[in-house]
Amino acid sequence: MMLFTLKRTLKLGVKSLQRHILRSILTMLGIVFGVGAVISMLAVGEGASFESQERIKRLGSDNVILKSVKPQQDENQTSQSSSPRAITATEYGLTYLDAERIHATVPGIKLILPIRTIRKEIRYGARALDGYVQATDPWYLETTNRSVQKGRFLTDIDMNNSSTVCVLGTDIAKKLFPYENPLGKKVRIAQNYYWVVGVMETEGTSKDDTGGATTDVNSSVLIPITTAQFRFGETIIDMSEGIKMEKVQLHQIIVKVNNVADVIPASEMIQSILKKNHKKQDYEMVVPLELLREIEKNARMFSIVLGMIAAISLLVGGIGIMNIMLASVTERTREIGIRRALGAKRRDIVIQFLSETVVLSLCGGILGLGVGIVIPLLIHTFTGMIVIFTAWSLILSFSISAAVGLIFGIYPAYRAANMDPIEALRHE
């Protein structure tokens, strides 16, 4: 009997909404946009957080990255003395001795990877382009979590013999060898030719995400560091404005530790060693693990803020429902009086009006789910941004929309139920 009464009351509520279909649709819009905003914002926020975390993870959560940085005073001196005949010379940055000190002093180190980066013209036949030559060691792949797409990487034999071999980044390989296999071919770097022995796997991003100088990973050519010492030396000469000479032994040192738990203690010891042996601040240290934790913390706060902003839309939608239902109560006063006179109890009136508000909010929630899914997909299609839908955001948004209808419908329903039947019958 109870179920039958509830079913009949729901039917009555739906019919009442259908009589004013345009008003019902306009009332639902607040819930539709509120739910859509919650889902869209959380999907975009989750996608941005995931992308940032993946970039940091690619750097290695068990790595400590050191970079050479040109001191500010040296930059000022260079800019002041830049005349056609000026000769300036600076020496700064990380050294091989720094790598040896770190390896000998800091416990728990698995690998130390030195990297030297030199900008050079790379040529094959008539094709030429500017790129980066990265001089490094054979354990580069293990330390940086990268892989070779075809061919092989540098070996200990290449290092010992200072061999003129190279591994191409994907952009370099595509531009220099658009129609042929680069393996076994020779490319010219500066004045020397190098055998191509491999091609690197495409990186998801070509930018340096650690706040340092921008380096195009996919547009790099990797050679043995011993070959770079022999072919290029340690002094870079720029003759575009006068003569500028910069001596930098290493542009990066990546320290890989045995356990993630050792990263923070190792980074503190490394900082102490470098601070003691570098009188000027010509280096910077990046700890991907710290960046990852910071990003995860910011992501949680970002999701909370986005959720609160979007929840305001749901609140506005709920107020809209209450407003319309209060107007409906006034409009249907005589109907309420007739129902009470025919034997309807206050409970029946409450259920009737609550059913209308719940139906409005549930329909708005369902449409909002569709809007919330379509908008992020459009953003992904037209901008390429990563968007991630989580089950909890969909369930939470829909649940809140139902709760909003229930909460904001209680007052109008009880106001209708508490009307005096005689006064309601007299209402014109």
C-alpha cells in the first residue's frame, strides 16, 4: 500500500512538471551547469596534475639533478663589455672533480651520470639544422629512464676508444633522414663525421620541466663524453658579438641513489659538498622527489578549490529550485486545499512536492553528467590537453545534485503541507 501511494505521488509530481515543461527546464539549468562545472573542472585539474607528475617521474624519483648555472655577476660583466673587439672569458659550473667528490663522500649512490651539452650544426648531405650535442656515458638510459627506438646506445667500448659514434633524437632523425633508415649513415657535427648507431625513443615532452634552461630532448645527438673532450674541449667560443669564451666542464650531473628513502639525505650531503667547493653560486640542484610531493599536494588543494568553486553553481541551482517551488506552492494553493479536503494527509503533500524537486534535480544531474563529460572531451580534442575522469567525481556530482533537490525542496514542501485547508480552499 505504501509503495503504491509513493508511486502514485511520484506520477502526480512528474505530471505537474510536464504541465510547465519550459519552467521545469529553466529550473534544471542551474543543476545541469553546476554538475557539468564540477565534473569538467575536476577532469581538467586531474589531467593537468597527471601530466605534471608524469614529467617529474620521467626525471626519476630516485635521482638528484645538478645543473651548471652562469652566475649573475658574470652575465653583467659580459653585457657591459660586449663591443665588437671585446674579449671576455668566464669559467663556472660543475666539474668532473665534483662528480668524484660526490661519489666518494655520499653513501648509497648507485650511479653518477655526467652530461655536457653543446649547441652545434648537424648535417647530412644537403640537409642541416641546429641541435644539441649531449656528451654522456653508457648508463644514460638507466639513469634517465629513456630508451632506444632502433639500433643501440653508446657502449663502454665507444667510451674507451673515444669513438665517433652517435645516437640521434627522433626530431633530428626525422629531419635529416625523412625517407631512409639513419642507422649506419654518417652525420657531420662541426668538422667531424659520426656513425649513427641508434635512434632514441620519442620523449613525451621536449622541455626541461625542472626550471632550468630549455633543452630540446628530441632534437639532441648523444655522443660519448670522452669523444666530446677530445673533439670539442671544455671551452666554448662565441664570436657573434666580440669574442666570448666560456669554460664549463659539465652542464649536468645526475646522481642516482639506491633507494628513494635515501634521496633527501643524499641531496642534503651533495648540497653541503658543492657549497663548500663552489665560492660562487654557479649551480642549482633539483630533487624530482620533492617536486613530485609538492605537485601532489598542490593537486589535492587545486581539486578542493575547483570543487568548491563549482559547488557554488550547484548552490545557485538549488536556490533556483527553491524559488520556483515556493512560487509553485503559492500558485497551487487551491489545489492543495482540495487535496486536503479529500483526505490527503500532510505527509502526502510533502512527498508530492519533494518528488517534484527530486525529479528536477535528478534530471538536471543526468544532463549535467553529459555536459560534464562532453566539455572536457572537446577541450582535449581542440587543445590536446589531457583530461581524466574519475569515478568519485561523477558519483559525487550526481549525489550532490540529488541532495540539493532534496534539501532545497524541504521548506517549500513543508510550507505547502502546513497550509490551513479552509484558507487554501478560499484562495483565488
